[in-house]
Amino acid sequence: MQPDCMKCRHYQVTWDKNFPRGCRLFQIKSKQSPATVVKQNTGSHCQEFQERKAAKKDQGLNDDKLWE
């Protein structure tokens, strides 16, 4: 099963409108998912997938603990 690049810590969105998806680890920029490019070039799924840590949501001024 091909990994979901958008959940990988190496995934990046590039400034290049022609190649908007990228992988920092493999230094890939493409129109397709970087995992697809890896599969096409190596014949196997990406072995370097690392789950991205979820960002903590800041509640800001809505946090009840601030108003006790």
C-alpha cells in the first residue's frame, strides 16, 4: 500500500505552480504525489515514510482555565 505523503514529515508544498508537491528527503518536486514518483522510479513503495506529528491546537482566549 502506498503511503499518504500528506501525512509524512518529509512532504512539502512548493512555490512552483508547475510542480506543487515535494519531498524534502528525496528532493523531489512534481505534479504527482512524491510516493508515486518513487514507485515509478524504483518499482517499490516509499520506505522512508515517517508519520508527521499533529500540531497542537491553541484554544487561545477560549480556554476556560484563563478565566477562573
